[in-house]
Amino acid sequence: MHHEDGLDELRRRETVLADERPQRGGPPPAPGTMDGRLVSHGGTLKGPGPPSQPEIYGARLRRMHLSRFHAMVRTTATLLACIPWAGCARDAAPPEAAELARLPWDSVTARARGTTVTWRMWRGDPSINAYVDGWVAPRLRERYGIELRAVEGQGAELVNQLVVEREARSRGTADLVWINGETFGNLRRAGLLWGPWAQRLPSAAWVDSASPIVARDFEQDPAGYESPWGRVQFALVYDSARTPSPPRTVDELSVWIRAHPGRFTHDQGFTGVTFLKILMYALGGGVDRFRGGFREDAYAEGSARVWEWLGEVRPALWREGRAYPAGVAELHRLFANGEVDFTMSNNHNEVVTKVRQGVLPATSRALLLRDGTIANSHYLGIPANAPNPAGAMVAADFLLSPEAQLEKLKPEVWADGTVLDVARVPTPWRERFRALQRDLRALPADSLTRYAVPEVAPAYHERLSADWRTRIRAGAGRSP
């Protein structure tokens, strides 16, 4: 058992004992309780009576037991923190960002050599996992002596994990995290990110910093606390054999859904909420109406139009809008099985990889709504309690390099968009980017630029997600 697991068990037992203590102060005990606990007399719940002598004696024993237990917890924690297998030698606080910033880059790479970088990331896509495990990890090992360990961790789960570690004052369990948007905002506000550091990476010189999609993360300034890694744009996906003339606007989509009952839906996850946000932009006066931070009046007006639009089409949705796929992977399966005529993706190139993998039909195509489709970037951050920030920086720099960016852009690998300004990368790489064979299913670059709209403040995403669940999902039954 790791020493932190031992402490967790001790804290759990302490909590159980603490729950048995009589409470001092605060509201009086509720009827039918004694010191906040239900009291049963002969199987019937009754109000409190005077404590018996055995009860008084038992309470004294519990208090004495608890006092001794507190001392045991403190002693055990000290011992666990110092014995060799607990990693005492590596429990020192990570170096300050300013300290690493003063070092030459070769000194940073020297510190990273021989270390392990634990990377918390979304592990739900085989293409991404293959790129990270089968291409990135071996190169970090061979060139920098870094062992890369990619593990699951994203969104609220990731934030909660870092909060728990800070409250417990325990050693960090992650050196690198894959984040953007609301996750970045939550971590930044809570002081859970280490930095600034991103501007220190040599590969940062080639980032497309002139692009607002890359330079701003849901209107937030990364401020050096996260490094851009990839850029994507939302797209609907349709089967050109089944739907030769797909709708091109939000209004046309509404007409199409009602003319083809049961053939359209969206998922409950991040991609589905992004679709709702696109509806809000289109129906609520355009993205400019929502820029400049969250405003309650703008949200109230825009979201009301979203609920109205959904209310009109809901009877014609898949399963009459009584159920929704849990995530985009489930929506992809419905589409591939012919149960619906559209799926969707936050990555405009995902149709390319999924067709090559045989997940989607060969006649699948991506579609950009002319009202505008959301483009955003995803980033890498370093937790404030990361044990190995130097290793994380070296890994992040490699992931930002022209070599790694080109590899993940390849249709047969991942087809994730680059955050680099290709015109500024060294000449050999510039030519390789331009020579990359373009898949016929890929959307033209000029179309992506024409219809791209940026993300707005994370609160819009959070509110749409919560209000959709309250207004729509609560009455829809369970997901399939």
C-alpha cells in the first residue's frame, strides 16, 4: 500500500469516529434524534430522552478513543512520510517556475533525464492513445531519457483530484495535464497550476500566437500557465449516400429534423453542449453578443431561444427526445448502425480517421454550418504540486515541436490540427506540412477559416450544460 493510501484509511476511520461525537454549537438536534442521531425504542423512532448512564459512559470512552486516535494519526503520518519506501527523498516541493525559467534549456533537459512524467489525459480514443503510447513515449525515452506514463484524468474529476491532494498536503500524482476551457479556468482560479512556464519552451517560438483561437482559451489568457497543443473545429458528420443534400444552417437543420423524425440527436457530453452553444450563437444574435465575459442577460436571452428551438424539434428527435447518447462515441455508433443520419465531432478531421479505422461508413463527410461553428484549442498544464515540472516541460516542448505536430496531423494517425504557424517553422518542416497528403473527406482550410467562431467565457458552457440537464434531460429518462 502506498503511504497516501494508508493515510486515506486513517482519515476515513477518523471521520467515522468524529461522526459519533456529540456536536457542540450549531442548530439543535432534529426531532427523533439524539445529538443528531436517530434514536429507536423498540423499533419505533421517538424523540430524545435523557441519556442513560451506559450512554454517558460510552460517550466518554469514544472521546478518549478519539483523542488517542488523533495522536496515532499524527504519529503514523510522520512515520509514513519518512520511511524509505514512501519516497521521502522526492517529497520536496517542486521548484518555482522562476527558478527553472532562469536555467538554460539544456539544464532543464538535464534535470528531466532519468525521470518519469505522469500525464493525466482523456484516454477514450484509440487513435490518440496509439499516438501517445506508440509514437511519443518511445521518442521521449530515446532522446531525453524520460519515461512517459499516460493515465486517465480529465474535467471535474481532474480538478477534484488536485483539490484533494492539496487539502491532504500530499505529493502530486500528475506532472502534466491535458486541459482547456472551464477546466483551465477552475484550476487557475484555485491556484492549482504551476507557472508561468509555457513561454520558456523552445518550440513556443513557432506557435500561431496571432490566432485568437490559439492565443485565448475560452476568452481566458493562458498567461504562460498552459501550452497550446492542438486546434480543432466543430463539425456535423453525415453520410452522403443517405443524405445527399444536408442542411447548411441552423434554420435548415430544424426543417430537416421535422421532415425526418427520429433521425437526429446530440450527445450529453462536451460535444453535445458545444452544439447547444452553436445554437445559442446562431439564434441569439451571433457570437459577439456573448463576448466579453459572462453576462446573465445575454445568457437568459440566448438560452431561451435554444430551449424554444429544442422544444420545437424534440418530438422529431431520435426516440422523441426521451433519451440521449451519453457521449459522442455512443452517437458515432448510432450513426454507423444507421439509427440516425448525423453524428458530430469537436474535431473537424475526426471523420477522416474514423473512416480509415472502419468506425464510420466510407461515404461519411464533415459539414460546417454556415451560421458559424466553434473552433478552439486544447492545452497542456503542469499541476502546482507536480513532482517533476522539468520533465513535464521537456515533454510539452516535444509535443509542440514541428515533428510531433506534423505526426498527429496525419490522417492515418489522429488528424488533430496544429497550433503552429506553418509559415514560420524551419524550412524542412514547412515543406513537410505542405506536402502532407490531404484526404478527400477533409474540409478545405478556407472554409474552416470562414465559418470559425471562437469560444466565449466558460460560464456559458457550464450554464448550458446544467440547464439542459434540468430542463431537458431530467424528463428524458435514462441514456441508452
